[in-house]
Amino acid sequence: MSAIFNFQSLLTVILLLICTCAYIRSLAPSLLDRNKTGLLGIFWKCARIGERKSPYVAVCCVVMAFSILFIQ
């Protein structure tokens, strides 16, 4: 089943996108900072969410990992 139709898979993809963008921005800030608008601006916004809401994102990642490993 596609990640679009399965809500848990969609949340997993979004969390991975946020974490990946925040990590890439920590290594190479100029790579994401030059694309703040448009279609590629989504990655910059995900990086900002990952930086500013990092405790909440970390808790969501742990909860998602627990649910994938032990509930499914």
C-alpha cells in the first residue's frame, strides 16, 4: 500500500523528511537556505521545523519507532 493511503506510513515519511532536512541543513546550510520559496522551499521549511521543534520531533520519532517495532 502506498504511503499516501496509509496514515502511519505518511507520518513516517514526514518525520523522516523533517529529520533529513534538519541534518542536511546542519551540514551545509547554504544548500537549503538559497531555496526558501517555491517547490524546493518545502525542504527549507522542514529543516526549520526540525530545528525549532527538535524535542517534539525527537519524541515523535521515538514513538513512531516503538509503534513500528512492537505494535505492527
